[in-house]
Amino acid sequence: PRRPGMSGKGSTEWIFIDGSYIRAHQHASGARRGEYRAIGTSRGGPTTKIHMAADAHGNPLYIEITGGQVHDSQVAGQLIDQVSGEHLVADKGYDSEEIREKARTKNMVPVIPKRSNSKTPNPEFDRHIYKNRHVVENLFARLKHFRSIATRFEKLARNFKSVLMFACTIIWLKLQPAAGPVK
């Protein structure tokens, strides 16, 4: 099941998954012990990573957040479980046979390029479909226009995820046709 407010009549022919880092503000630290914060340390300091699935038009379908040190491939299974489509498109960070097999079990064709040092062929890779992967990157750019997402101020992960869901709802609302004059 998709998250409330995120499901809509998007194009599910192609599903794009990716992750993006968000720098956590210094005031985002210091939450009460026992509460999940989803803030990890990386070279750039405290960060959160947004893992997202988007439809063919670049509209958000599902979001998961983790600490910045979590690799994309560790969350890929959760993203794939929450979406359905004909093709799953991802970058080289998702290059593993386990992720490809998970997509196949959901009746999706994995369009994931192999790493440069790979010895196995990749017959399912469709370069034409992969060229459209920029739509998920554009979605992250749209989300980072919201100041509270570009610099995470919330101490708790649940609050930050709520802000993300609100921003995604605004993106979906902009897709709805404007109501005409009341007669």
C-alpha cells in the first residue's frame, strides 16, 4: 500500500528510484534518547538521506528516510515493495542481482546499468528508458526548493518525514486541474 496523500493517477509504466542527501542543521541534533532521528555522519557532517520512488512524470510515489551513511541498495527492497510498474529504473548504486530479482518478482523489468568492472552481460538494460532517469533527479531539485527540506531543522525523523510528505502533497496538488468558475 502506498502512503496516504502520495497515491494518485501517475504514470506507472516506468518507476524511478534514487536517493539524495540532505544536510542536517546544527539544531536538528539533541533529540530525546530512544527517538529515531535518521541523522548519520558522513564527510560533510550530519546528514539524512531521502530514498524515493517516482513515476514516469517525476511525481513522488513513496519516501523513506535514513541516516546519511545508509547506502541506496539497503533501502531498495522497501521501495520496490511499495510500488508497481512495468520497468524499474535506477542508477549504478542499485547494481545487484538481489535488487534485480526483487524487481522481477514484482513483474518489473529492471533497467539498471552494470558497474564498469562487471563481467556479466546486462540484456535487460534499455538505454532509451534509462535516459529519462533525470525525472527523479528533477523531483529532488523541486523538493529542495522547500527551505525546511533543503536544510533539515527537525530533530525527529517522523517530523522531517511529515514535512517531506507535505511538500510531496503540494507537488501532487499542482498537478490537479484548476476548478472553473462556480455556476
